Amino acid sequence: MERKKILFIVEAMGGGVFTYIVDLANELVNSYDMYIAYAVRKQTPKDFKEYFDKRIHLIKVENFKRAIDPCSDIKSLFELKKIAKEIKPDIIHLHSSKAGALGRIAFNGKKIPLFYTPHGYSFLMQDFKSVNRKLYKFIETVCAKRKCTTISCSEGEHRESEKLNKRAVYVSNGINVGEAQNLLDRSEKSEKHVFTVFTLGRICYQKNPMLFNQIALAMPETQFLWIGDGELRNELTAPNIKVTGWVEHKDALKYSIDGDAFLLTSLWEGLPISLLEAMYMKKPCVVSNVIGNRDVIHSGKNGFVCKCFDDYLEVIQKIQKEEMCDVVTNAYADVKEKYNAKVMAQQYIAIYQRNV
């Protein structure tokens, strides 16, 4: 039988979304002909093409921009239509809010089954002004009327999706556990080092570096590590914080191996890949009480969910003093059973097959 074609349309090709796209596409290419129409962001790895299976076709969308830009957005619509006309895909899957909006305008979902994964709704992002968030909510509400199935990446995001669109399901994010295990097998943890609390990602408002810095200032004897970079780097003023700058994914995981506890102070999330990787590495995870984080972490069982500054201090101090064997073992098992790329790909395939 001739293999069916899937076209991914991805504007947010960076950070956790990039890792997700790589892992999912590299699994799906064993069952489908994969095409990815993408845009490059600052945090997109320079050698990003090397991450993808050689059988995957990568097509750059020249006019994709993150911000609303009527001129560029109209040009993008025509680009996407042209790409689809040339490829003749059997399935189109839109990733991120911008691609989701433009894709649902460009395609009606009647001839070609259409899917959309938000990776964190823009109207939930607290760094946008209230008027902007209302605009994004309006756009999502209008676009939800199109014939399109929303596939959220966490249970919490799915609940938001159901408020907009009854054609909604969810598949939890997953990581490439084979790649992570290979790196762990090749790496050795430093025997002697100061207890290190680490995080991974862009230093931006969403990740709440202000709170991360506040926690570090309150714990001067503890080393803090931010793997990544971003526009709010100057908020990390505590002398016990080290910032690596942007590094390749494999190098980010190497830094993580030497960490003792993973800290995620986010104001909102979809379902962070960095959290799943830390769980697989058997690092005690301390996270904020937001969608995505609390969908995965069950406080006291496989990690810790914190509601305020004092909670973070209490939990980190507890991790420093006590063994966390049961907590990290439970987290590791959860990733192997639920949050890995092979399981994720099979769930997507089942959804595609039901709709094609």
C-alpha cells in the first residue's frame, strides 16, 4: 500500500516544541511520509536539520512570524496553500497557536483531515496584555468553528480545549527515552560537587526567572544552574546562579546529569519536555502549581508541586536532607510507561486512523 502523507506546520520551532516535533516526527516517519513546513526562531538549533530522520522532508515557510503581522500572515497563508497543493497530504497537523490560526484559515478540514496542537494557548500567557489575550481568545474561538480536531499535549490543556471545541482529545507529551538513556550510559555524574538545583529553558517571563532568583538568594549555600538563555537573563542576579547560555540539546542533558534537583517556577505551561527529561533522569522535581506541571507531578508521590515561595524553600531543603528514592523511582516509571515518544506516536497514529 502507498504510504499516506502527513504535513506538519510548525511556527514555534524552538525549545520544548522543537524537541517534541523531532521525537514525534522521527517515530511517525516509520509509518507515514513526513513533511514539516517550519519557521526558525532564535532558540532553534543551528544544526536543527541533523536532529531529523533523513527521510523527513523539511520545507521553510519564509513569511512565518510569531507576532501578528497582517502582511506577513497573508503571505504565509498563500505559502501554506502552495506547499499543500504540491505535497497533496492525507493529513495536516498544525502545531502552536500561530500555525493553528493560519492553518485553520488556509484549510477547512473537509477534504484533508485537520488537526491542531496548541502547545500552550496564547490567551493563557500572562506576559501579554489583557487586550491581547482577549484578542487571542477571540481568534481561538472563531478558528475552533472550523472542522478540525484539537489534540492537546496535557490533560489540563485538554480541559481548556473542550471549552472551545468539542472535537478535542489529548495525547500527553513524551520524550525519546532511548536517546536519554544512551546519553546517561555514556556520562558519569561528578562525585564531588555543591548541591545543585537546575532548570532548563528560555529565560523569559513564562519561566518566572524572578522567582527562581528569589529562591537562589534565600539559599546562598546552594548552587543554582539555568541551562539556557533569554531576554530576562539580567533578572538572575544571585551570585550562586550560573547561566550556561544556549547549548545543544545533548549538552543540556549533560548539564542536567550533574544536577541534584530540578526546579520549574513557570507561570504557565503546556507539558514541559524538560520536566519529563528530569523525571527520567531520576531527579527530584519541584514545580509550580500550573496546568501541565500538576497534570504530571503528584505532590509527594513522584515530585513536588509548590504554591508559594515558602513551599519551594521547604521542599528543596527537604530534598537536600532526605533520600528521595521512592519519589524519583515513581517519576521514572511514569515516563517509561506514559510519557515516552513511542507511546505518544502510537496514540497519534490511532487518532489519525480514526479520522482518515
